[in-house]
Amino acid sequence: MSVRYSAYLDVATHGKLGDLGADGMMVHERRLYACNGPEVDKPAKVGDKVKKDFAKAMKKRGGDFDVYVFVHNNRRGMHPQVSKALTSLQKDNPGIRFENFGHRRFYNEFCRLERQQIEDLLGPLPVQKVVTGVALEDVLPLLTHLSEERRPTRGLPDIPVPSAKKIKYNTFSPDVEDLLRQALKYVPCVHTYYDNCRAPGERDEVAAAFRDHYLMLAEIHEAPDDIFDELECYILGNERADFQMSLNARVVLMYFFEECDIFKLPPVGWQSVPAARSEG
């Protein structure tokens, strides 16, 4: 945050004085940042800690902020007890605005840094061709599963109507539509993989990562074709992949497409209008 915003104050602890209830401050915007990272054994304690931290901030810095920003790095989202505690605090403190600063916000802020700022933060970037996507490590077992279990398309069931409508609603080009429909037929393989997955939370973590990246891409690109191409690159990297691996990557994306983690949902009752045929 100090790299992203020059006005951000990263508050350090000092002996018995502590941090006076703030992990960071934006003085001009009157924002106080409260970081919460460690897990606790009893869920009920999570909400209690949030309320305790806020009470400390009000006691030590009550006149210094109008916005209380709860910061966490949970990829799956905010803990239910935290959301309940913040809702209660908002009701009891109408003069304070409460904000969530989670994994997606961290990712979005980081993506807006200049390369020089990133290198100051992480060190020099290696000058070499990117050959793997950011998400490859998370989905590699799934891609391997698809390579072994995916079968030819002959005899597979038709594409579900909701998914077909969603493809139309997102206005992909006809060529990309054909690729998506081909991949969509293999999505049951992904369901089988996650149904038998022994790692708890793996599906939710991967879905959250794709959702975060999709939302970031949607802010940059207007064309759905471009967004889908970038998502495929997110899995495979920018080195040319063979047809089988590219298809497997699309199958992964279409699973999350079908599960409504990425791309827009058509409104209830929406119907596609067939394109008018040109005469002559």
C-alpha cells in the first residue's frame, strides 16, 4: 500500500504503546486499516476479535478516521462471523463507514503498480519467456485428469440450455462460440474430478482465483473473446500449447463458466434474438 499510495502510513508497533489500534492510515481520506490474518480455533472468536479491534481503534484514534477498512487475505472471501460483526458495528456506529479489503482488492491494487514499483517490491523480474500461466500449478492435476479421462465427443449429451443461453448472452464471436460448445461437452469430467478430490476447499480456491482474474480482465477488455483468450493464457501461459492441452484448458474454463464463476449471467426470461439474414 505504501508503494501504491504515497499518502499511506504503515503504522509500526512500539513497545507497550503498540500501534494504537491501526495497522495503516490514510490521513487525508480519514481511513484506518485494520489487518486480520491468522486463523482461530473457534469461529465465534473471529467476530469477537473484530469488535475488540474496532473498540481499541475508537478509544485510541476515534477522532482520526471516518472509514474503517477491514483487511484480510482469505482467497475464499470474508469469514461469515466477520461479516456479521461488521454489520453489527455499522448499525451501532452510523457515523463510521466500514469497508472490506480482501484478496481480490489486493490483487487489483497490485496489478495497477508500474513494473518499476513491482521490482522495488519483489526484486528484478527475470527476463525470460513466460511458459506457464499463473493458475497452472493449481489446475495441473485437473488438466492431467482430463488428458486421461476425456473421451471423443461422439455420443455425448447436448449442451444444457442455460449454458447455451449464457454463451449467446455474452456475445462471443461465432468462431469462439464453436470452441466453447466443443469444450462444454467435456465439463462432466471436471465435475467428476472435483467430486472425488480429497483436498478440501481446492475447488473454491481455484474458482476464487479465476473469478478475481476475470473481474480484473473485464475492467480492461470489452470484447468477451479477448477476455476468454486472456483466461486461457492465465492457465497455459503465452507459449503455444498443442490442441489437446488448449482444449483441456477450455474445458476447465467452461466448468467455471457453467458454475457462474466467470462471465455475465443472462437476466431471468432473457431470450436471444436470431441475427437477421442478409439478402442478395
